[in-house]
Amino acid sequence: MSKPTNTTETASEVSIDATKSTTANEADNQASAIKERTSEEPSVKEKIDNGKPLNVLVKQTIESYFAALEGEPPSHLYQLVMKQVEPALLEVVMHYAEGKITKASNVLGIDRGTLSKKLDRYDIDPNQHKPVKKPKPKAK
């Protein structure tokens, strides 16, 4: 039995944390903006892989997974997806944030402590994502 190999691009979830520095009104405005965007053509930021939105890729990948099971019952699908997606998400965001946990937690919309626990869980070292500073040449 073969399993799909394209599971690294399989999940996306938009969440708005109204308890952080965002008021309930701002959260409603953000949610409305997201609804408006999703009812229209996806923006460039929302498109990946041949111009398909992430949610379409997720759906296709999960459908392929079920087809590959060839009648065997699936189990622990959520854990399977999260083990594939979450570390990749964290790696990319940590690279974007240049290894800065505060910046990465703001990008992700999660608490710094939660992010630190997730980085530990997946053995991701934030320091690996800091830009390498080239030494300045010595003056002669």
C-alpha cells in the first residue's frame, strides 16, 4: 500500500486571537476582511503551487490519501497532517523572522511560550534561522 508523499503542503488554518493586543472589534474587522478575500479570487499571498490556494491543495492531498488507503480504515489523520505541516510552517516562519521568537509568534498569532514549546517538540533551533553575519574585512 502506498501513501501520498505530498503531505508537507496539507493544512492551513486562519485564526484570530482576540485576547491578544487585538480588540474584539478589530478581530471582527479582520474576520470580515478574510471572508471578503476568500469569496473573491485568492490574492497572490494566498496562492501557491500552480496558482492554487492552499485549501484546494489540502483537499486534494487528503482525497489522494484516502484513495491510496485502498479501503483500509484511516486513523489519526489529524496527527498525521499536523506532524507534516506544523514543523514546515514553523521552519519557514522562523526563517522569515530571522530566528526571533517574538517576531515569529506575532506572525503566527500565538504566544511566545507556545511557540517555544512547539519548537522544542520538533527539535527546531531558532538560532539556525538567524542571518549569518559576515565578518568585516580588516583595514590594512
